[in-house]
Amino acid sequence: MTACIVGWAHTPFGKLEDPDIESLFGRVALSAIHDAGIEPAEVDAAFVGVFNGGFSKQDFFASLLLQTVPELRFKPTTRYENACATGSAAIHGALDFLAAKRGRFALVVGAEKMTATPTAEVGDILLSASHRRTEGEIPAGFAGVFGRIAEAYFQRHGDQSDALAAIAAKNHANGVANPFAQMRKDLGFAFCRAESEKNPFVARPLKRTDCSLVSDGAAALVLTDEETARGMVARGAKAVRFRATAQATDMMPIAGRDIIRFEGARAAWARALDAAELSLSDLSFVETHDCFTIAELIEYEAMGLAPEGQGGRAALEGWTRKDGRLPVNPSGGLKSKGHPIGATGVSMHAMAAMQLTGTAGDMQLPKADRAGVFNMGGAAVANYCSILERVG
């Protein structure tokens, strides 16, 4: 049995006035339920994705969802955390619940409140998604970790600064059309390529435009089994099917693996495509985890779009633009949309569902039949891949 997304909701990402996670839950949970066309009492379980790690003194977030959806009282509600793949971990929990036939409707909510925390503290909190014992002293926090990955890639395959700037420029241009995006500004290649007062190096060779944003935000999905979803579609509802999913976890220390190959991402993509009985060329677009531009470049190679060392070609030759052979991050990605940790994986699936149901508004691609979603926690440690397609 597979499952389907039948409803979703999404806040804008950015610096929001919402004071806490509980408030962010309130903006999406009921909205997603109503979008699915069901009653709150029909939800059988909830799966909550919040990283936290010190952003809030409040923890134990799963039970807070009952403040927004009191009909969940006495039903199973669980909080998930898997670094920047926290949202996808919550989705997988919901998929397992449905596969076990423990219920018919599952609510998934991902959220994070980051901007109320001082910048220096944000960097230290995010460094917790790396191996503290061996990487805790790397300057510039998690950006420093990916700066080292970029340096290693450049040493092996040559300077890719032009390609990174092309990725940043593409994602910012795409984000202009996304009403939920934190930064809706087309910065252009020249700005992204040049070091400047407004675009300084954060962790060489990565500049500010190579790094995703500190964000607040939330997203929610309602999932159900395929039989129920098809019945809903017959009555005029919308549904997006999980054709396949895969999860692959790699070792955390970057020193213990060939870090520029993203082997966990390769495994997740290979398993998902194999289970879906599809090739990458069968996909209409991909939403992938561009926490840093170097991550998106290496992910081109991990998904099989380009051979090792040639991911830069995909960016420079326009393969991944909206009019290219495989559009990547038509939403603007984390780079433009923002990256509230717990919400990101849920958001990526919601953005893909919008495209597949033709409800993406100005973001809409002319062809959107099947999608790949790749969400990553840490430096290619927690790797989740979904293959999605429209029902009906």
C-alpha cells in the first residue's frame, strides 16, 4: 500500500511575528485539514517535525498541536527530529502509520522559529547537526562545514565559483514567483558571482548568496491511503501519490567518508528510482536541498543528472532552469524560500504537490507530471528521497 497527499498548508517563510512554535502550528494545522476537505475529528494521528536544538526553551512540541486541533486529544501524536531532514522524518512516520493500517488520515506538521535567536547562537545551534567532537571548532559554523566541502570539491574538480553563482541566481530568480518565499528578489548572476560589501565571503569559497536563510515558518500535509485518496478524487478533490520513498543514513563525521560524493544521497536516489521503476529522465522537476549552493551542485551528481565532477555543467548550461531538461527548485529552493529547519521537508513536498496538481500559481511549470523531492539532514547524513505523481 502506498499513500497520498490530499491537503496542505504553508505560511510565508522569513522573519515572522508569530512568537513561538505553538503559534506557527496554529497557522497551518487546521488549514491543511480543511484543504483536504475532512473534519479535524477524522485525523487519526499527527506527526510533528521540529528541530529546536536550543531555538526555544519550550520543547515536547507534539502535545502542543492539541492546542490548535483539540480533536487530536487521546490520539497518537509524535515529534520527530533528524536535523535539516526533520520534516521528511515526520512524513515517513506518517507513511509507516498508514502502511500499518493503524488509521486512515495522518496530519504532518513541520515548523521552526529561528529569527528570535541571536545570529551567533543560530550558528552554534546549527553546528549541532555536524559531528561536534571533530567539527565543532570549524570557523563559521555549519557554513564552515560546507565551505570545506566546497574547497575539497574545487581541489578535485576545479574552481566552480561560476557554477555556484549560477545556482544561486537561478534559485533567486525562481523565488520571485513564490508567494511563500523569504527573499523574492532576482539578484542576477553578476551579483551572486562577485564578492562585495553586500555579498561577502561567509566561509570561503562560499559567499552570502551561497547560503540558505535563517527563517521562521511552518507547513502541513494531510496524508491518507491510496484507496481513500482515489475516492476523494472521484468526488473532485486533489491528491498526489507517493510512488516511492527511500531513506539512507550515512556516518556523521565528514573526515570518515568521501564527502564530495554525497554517497547517502546517491543511495537514497537510487533506491527511490528503482522502487518507482523510473529513471531520472521520467521526472518533470526536482525540489532538492540547497542549504548551500555546493550542496545543490553535488546533488546533481548524486541524482544522476551529471557525472561526477560535472555538476557545474548542469548549472552553467541551463539544464536545471525552469525551461531546462530537468527544472530544479522551481520554488526557489531553500536559498530563496528560506530554511526553517523543521518545516523544510514538509514544505518541499507541499511545493511539489502544488506543481503536480496545477495549483502552483506563478510558479507553475508547463509540464508537471512526476516530481523528485530530496531532503537532507547534516552534511549528507540523513537522506530522504520521494517520487511523487498526481492521482487522476
